[in-house]
Amino acid sequence: MEVHRVCKVIDETFAVDRNMEAVLNECGVNLSHDLVLSVLERYKLARKPAFRFFCWASTIPGFDHDPQTFNAMLGILGQSRQFETVQSLLNEMRDKGMLNIESFTICIRAFAAAKERRKAVGIIDLMKKCSFKVDAEIINCLLHSLCREKLGKEALLLFRKLEHKFTPDSRTYTILLSGWCRVRNLMEAGRIWNEMIDAGFHPDVIAHNTMIEGLIRGRKRSDAIKLFHVMKSKGPSPDVKTYTAIISDLCKRRDRRLMNEAVDYFNEMKSCGLKPDAAIYTRLLQGFGYLDELDAVYDVLADMDENGCIPDGHTYNALIKMMVNRRMPDDAVKIYERMIGSGVEPSIHTYNMIMKSYFVVKDYETGMRTWEEMKLKGCCADENSYTVLIGSLLRLGKWSEACRYLEEMIEKGMRAPQFGRKMEEFRGAEIDTLQILIEKMKYKGNTEVADVLSRWLDHNSSKGMFSAFGK
């Protein structure tokens, strides 16, 4: 398959600093927009190789990026907060007539995620300059992006500034409500609730669910239950998400009595004719898992099967995590194999958990096989993947190998691992080994890796965590 061939070239050339572009030229790649999108998807968490490939593709005669490939690259750069490059790419897209609504949406979300409120609002101005219509849908997207990042106050200020320039709808108010609920400011949430009603909108089930979740988050559980009963008596009728919010809270509290209460709500939901979904089953599985009641976990799985509810990725990940926490890597893999067999695509989180489960029991070979399988399946390693791998290699005393993956991680544009305060990865390490690696990195000209290793050395030397200081 062409995408595998291209990715293999990128992996083999980028990591060793060879001329990736020249090798790709020699390969005679059959370039298409679908191929570019597939490659960018593989490297969505590794912005440096992704961007070099993207730039290389733009030099190939007869190939021009379209809005989809531009937006894919824009998303990768935005997620990694490379905002100068984002701005440059936006300008190029504008000059080539490639901007569309998705382009602006990607940028709004990226700026909001980085809490860059002014830059996010600046996208609205750019839309106007490019003659795009700024309607309620776009404003709602901006408000939602800000609220999702706990910038409810900023979202409200923006709303006040723009409310006379567009027509707010019920979703606008629900988004603002969620913003205050996320930061547990129930007083402001109540004001938005009343303002919503004053504007002529009757809070729907989504708004009620948002308020219930906010009350639970703000530790006003009794008020959440009161609102739930109001919904049952006066409407709108609770839906599966309403029950999920209440059941999730009960399951998280790791109390047997409260788990019984969660099961009662679950049974009540079914008696009301509401069909449980994978999300609510997953919450119950997690709740019984916290209490180490594996028999109850199996009962929930049986009920899930009996009701024709197919487990999703979150369900399988929850089960895998249970096995990982119990240091049962082989059982975790059995669940993973069932996951694959059922057609559910494993996420990077799935691989990270399985890899960690083997390293925890010091099974280096199988841990590394999991890493290779992850790459073979086209799943792009994220910062957590490298942190698990590097930390595990350090604990196993494989310093040179850990350093090699640290190099690879930084070269891809990822941040170096920030290990825990106790820095247990370094216990038993030889200081002279680390010093040799630092000098090696300096000699190779990789000062960034050398600096990271030096910080680790200084941190641990001051805490007396090295077992030997040379031989």
C-alpha cells in the first residue's frame, strides 16, 4: 500500500536526519490528495515530519494542495500551537482561494485551546475581510471553543460585544451555560439560565443536562437530583444522557452503597423505555472496577450483550485499564484482541496502556513488540506514548535506547517528558552513563536533547538519587 511505503521512508529518513525529500523524490510516489491526507493522519501528533512531507508534496509538478489537505495541516499545526506557521499557512490559503468555513473553525478551536482569546476573535475579523458570512453557527463555534477551555468569562464578554450583530439561538445560551458550569460558577450559570428564558427560549433537555452536570461538578448533588425530578414531573423528560450524568457521579465515588443507587437509576432508566448506550454501560463497568467487583463487571457485560449494545472504544479501554491496574497484561491483550475482532479501532490510549502493562511487569520484549505493532497499524505515537516508553526504558537501565527515543521524540516536535516529582525512572542509574550520553548528543549537535539530559542529571544529583558516581 502506497501510504505504508511513504511512511516507511519518512520514519527511516527523518529519524536519522537524512534528506527525506530526496529519498521521496527517488521513490516515484504516486501523489494524490487522499494519499497526503492519509500520511498527515499518520503524523497528526508529529508536526515536524508532517510539515516537511506537506511542503515536499507542494513542490511536486502537477500536484496542488486542496482545501482538505491544507486544513489537515492547519489542524496539526494548530494542535501543536505553531501559531506563526498557522498564520503563514492561512495567508497562503487566502492567496490561493483555499479558505473555507472548516479552516476558520480549526483556527478558532486551536487558539481557544491555547487560551489565545484575542487571536480566536481575530479569526472572525479575518472571515469578514475574506467576505465570509459570520452567523450564529460561527459565533456559537467560537463561544463553544472558549467555554470548552474554561474561558466562560471571556466567552460571555465576547457574547455581549457581538449579541447585537447576530441572532442568538437556544444553543448560544446553552453554550454559555456550559462555560460557567465547567468552572463551577453556578451563580453565573443561573443568570444565563434566566436570561435564556427571558429571551423567549425554553431550556430543552440539553440545557437541563448541562445544568445537572454543572450542579454535580459544583458539588450541589441534591440540587441536581431536584432538577432531575422536576424534569420527570414537568418536562422535558430525562434522556439517556441525563441518567448518565447522575450514574457517572455515583460510580466515581467508589462507595458500595452509592453503586447500588447507580444500579437503581440504571434500572429505572430501562423501565422508562430508554435504551442504554455504550457510554452508560462503561460508567457502570468502571464503577464496579473501582470496587474490585469483577463478578459485577461480567454481569454488566452480559446485560450489555443481552440488550444488543455493542461495546465501543471507550468500553474496551476501560476494561483494558482494569487489567493493567491489576498487573494482568495478558488479560489486557485478550480484551485488545477481542476489540480488534469486533472491528473497533484501537486508539493511541489503548496501545499506551498495553505497552505500559508489559513494562510494569518488566517484560521488555513484549512491551517493545506492542510499540512496533502500534507503528505498523499506523497509529501515531503521542507524547504520552514516548513518556511511557522512555520512562520504562530508564527503569530497566536501558539508557542509550531511552536516549534514542528521546531524540526521536524531540525531532518530531514533541515536548520532552516531565517525569514525576520522585523521578523514580532514575533510581539506580549510573551518573557516568548519563554524562556520556550528554557528551554524545553535544557531539552530534543535538543540543536540545543534551539540555534535557543535563536537566535530569542536575535534578537527580541534587536529590542523591544516583546509586553510583563513576567506577
